[in-house]
Amino acid sequence: MSTQKYIVGAEAKDLLGQVTEKRIPVTITAKDEANWQVYKSNFLAVQANRVIFTQPVPDTFGAESNLSDGQKVAISFKKGYYKHLLVSRVVAHEDYELDPGISTPTVVVLIPDKIDRIQRRAYNRGVIPEGQTVTAAFKRIGDSPGSNQSYQGELTDLSAGGLGMQIPESDATNMVEGEQFTMRFVPSPDQNLIVVNVRLRHITRDSDTSLGTLGFQIIGMEISEEGRATLRRIGRVTSLYQRQEKQAKKEDLVTQ
């Protein structure tokens, strides 16, 4: 099961010091108008009440880096068996001196009041159990062309990091990698509705089966308490799928 814990006070600052010393990579998420933007960066330094990161680079080719002072950001990083999530605000863009005469551009955020900690296995893929159908409905985020059109597909796998889906191949031809959607699904008959923001990462079209296979990344959920609770919930569902898959494999061996 996915567990979660808040890290606060001196423990949080100590954790930030450890990951800064090792220059641990981070993912920074922020909302730009209607869409979510995702950036890659690294810890660089911790000061009295600030954390300094290397200049964030968009993880999508051709996107612009435009984090602004005062902007709310979600920052995630891995350490040990856990993924850590924190929410803060950008307070400065400044040059940081690495060595005398050598500086690098950075972005600075305030040290948050707390850091969420979630077991990393929640981000491992869980295959939808055989005989179970999970239908998801989704539509584009914002006012982009076709944003009012809704689609439906069948989930193939799920994790707190993303999900796979099959849809009619004719619908897949209307989609472009990088597009963002709001998605709704019920993971099993005894579960409540889950709503996530996703970004389309890859499309595989198969004209022989008239199906398209889509891979989505879950984005923007870290920035709110409700979103982080949804990620923890998905982690629990994923663990359930994984246990069911293991049980099915055991039963197959017995019957062989």
C-alpha cells in the first residue's frame, strides 16, 4: 500500500540539505494560462529560507522557460524508497556563483512548510486485471480547437505517474503528442471517481485492429492538496492491481 507522511521543520530542511549536496534532479510543474508546463532542474543550494535550483529547462522540445516571480510551483524529487512533493513560490531569478568568476542562472523558491512523502512503488505500473474493464472519458484542457469534444477509451495500465489506454484508431488520428486533457474514470466497481490532468506522451496506431494505443503522463496534481490525495489514492489502486496480477499468475501455474 502507498503510504504518505508530511515532513516538517528541521527534518524538512535537513532533507533539502541532503538532496542539495547530491544535486538531485527535480521536476518542476507550474500552470501557464490554461495548460500545465513541466520543467527539469537540479537542486543547487539551500539558504536560510530559500532553495536554489539550476535554470529550469522545459521537458518538451520547443517549449519556452517562463517561470515568473511569485508563480506557484510544484516540485518533485526521488530519494530512497520515496518520491517527495513540495509546493512553493518563485521568489527570484538570479545568478549563483559556483566558483570565483563562474556563475550560472538559477530560480529561487521559498522553503515550504511541509514536504509530502509517497512510496515510489505507487509510481510502478499496475496492469488492469483480466476480465475487468475500466472506461475513461477525457477532453482537452482549455479553449484549444476541439476542446469541447469528448473521447472514451479503455485503460490498459495505471500508476501515479501515468496510464495507458486503447481508443478507436479513428479518434487517435485527431490527437497530437503533447496535448493536455482532463480525464475521468472509476478504477473498479467499489471505487469512487478519479479525475486527473494528463499529457499525451505517445501514440501508436494499428490499422489492423482499428485501435490506437495512447500513453499519458499525469501532470499538475502535485500542486494542490486534493491532487496529492488523488495521487496517493491512485497508488493504492495500483498496488491492488499488482496484487491481483500476481494472484492470477499463481492460479495459472496451478492449472498448468
